[in-house]
Amino acid sequence: MPQMMPINCNFSFIFFIMIFMIFNIMNYFIFNYKNINYNNNINKKSMKNNLFWKW
């Protein structure tokens, strides 16, 4: 029904934002987990210089 279109657009926009935020949060935790595993035996000064992203 056409009169319901703004609610549907708003809901889909909010849904897209939530999916995007979940993706960013999971990417952040994957990045942290890899950094913790990689920099286990390295001092903290080199941790700032060696940022290895998954791509």
C-alpha cells in the first residue's frame, strides 16, 4: 500500500545501518584478534607500526 511507504523506507534504512554497524564491529574484532596473535612476542612500540588488515 502506498501510504505505508515512508515507514518501509525508514525501516529498511535502519536495517541497513544496523547491518553496516555489525559488519564494522566484527571487522574490528577480527583485526584485534589478529593483532593480539601477531604481536604476542613483540614489544608495544612496534604494535603501532605493524597494522596488518585482513585484506
